[in-house]
Amino acid sequence: MPELPEVETVRRQIAPVLEGATILRAEILDVRLTRPVEPEFVADSLVGERIATVERRGKYLLWRMASGRTLVVHLRMTGSLRHAPAGSLPADAYRRARVVLDTGAEVGYRDVRRFGTWELLDEGHLHPYLASRLGPEPLAPSFTAARLGRLLEGRRAPVKAFLLDQRRIAGVGNIYADEALWRARIHPRRVAGELGLDEVARLHRAVRAALRRGVELQGSTLRDYATPDGSSGGMQREFHVYGRLGEPCDRCGRPIERIVVAGRGTWFCPHCQAP
Ligand code: ZN
């Protein structure tokens, strides 16, 4: 699933294509993308909208319209955007939506598993929508170690589950949670609220460093993720633990192990991340 670095990579590539453009035509080919709203209703509403900016919040892409409305796009498991000159997107059995812009470009939305969503929100609805679903942005300057410490306070969940909960911190998923815990040398099953001050400081640095590195490398390409110009990310070549069962730890050389935490496959070094 695309996490913060992958969605930020998509945003950076698609923003120059979308920003300032007006939507001439919109097709939504899958009722699941917009439900319970009818896809034709959303498509009709998009026509004539001028896209002012493309922003990101957590794993959401926000197409902020000049009208004040926002198209909230969540890629979920396998969603991806692709842009091309109008009429030249390759045929794709998994295309779920397409918008044609007045700039001569078109943008296709592909989604194999069909868990992605497009929601068009009126002005005033965006803030409560996001506020009820998302904690702070971990790469924002306001996300300090002290802020993380307050979020962790009293939490009985394993720290891995805490990191995956979008209402605590926005944008971290399975890959970057495991990578951050390895960097911080914290066992994924440690109780979140019981981390010491130095561990909180390490975790704070580690979450930000892992996410920043992911953004620098344009995300990780596993199976379906591709960036909007069709290229691949490079983060998968730098994983320290994720998916590396039995391979030597980059720090101590002992084999990486896999356990299940919060229902998710979890990779860690049992020596560097002792319980
Ligand atoms: Zn190790």
C-alpha cells in the first residue's frame, strides 16, 4: 500500500500536470470509487472545475479546486495515477477513472484491487473530514519529540500498532513502521506508552528519517505502485528489515526475523531490537 513517501512522490509528479488546469471531461468507470455517491454525479461535478493546488495529508491526495471544493483521493492498496498527452494513455483494463484537462493532458486512475476512493467535498467539509481521521503530519516542523511523547502517553497498544494508527500519526504504514522501529532499535511489541524519554527521541528521529529517505528515493516499488510518469521508486533497495526474513541485519549481521503484530507481518532484528 502506498504510504506517505509514495503518496508524496505521486503528488510531486502530478501537481505540475494538474495545477492551473481546468477539467474538460471526467469519466468514473467504477461505482466503488465514489460510493455511496453515484459516479456520474461526481464526474459531472468535476467538469469545469479548475484545480488550484494538489496537496497531501497523510496518505490522502487533495485536489484543491479554485471553487473551494476538494477531490480527496485515497490510493489504498493498488491505486495509481498516470498522466499523458490527451488520447495517448495506454489501454488499461484496470482503469477506473480518467480526466481530460484543458492543457492537452489527461490523467488516468488505475486500481487493480478497487479499494481506492474519490470523494468530492464541499468547502468547509474538508477540515472536519481530515481531522476525524488523521493525527499530525510526521514531517511537519510542529511534529516534535515532545509532541510524539504526548501522543504515546497512556497508549497500551504495541508501538507498531500505534505507528500504523492514522489517527495517532498520519501517513505511516507497514513498511515505514518497521523501518523506523529498526532505526530506533525498539522492539515492535513494546507497549507504546511505556517507552522511555530517550526511546521516544530515537523513535521521533527514526520515523522522520525513514519517511524522508523514502521521499528522496521516490518511494518503494513493490508490485503495483508506480509514479505518475511511469517510473519506479528506489526505496525497496534500501530496506533494512521489511521483507528481509533471514537476511543479515545491516547493523549487527544477525538474521532478521518476522512476527505478526497488530495483524501485520512485522520484520525486525531480535538483537538490535531486544524486547
Ligand atoms: Zn541487528
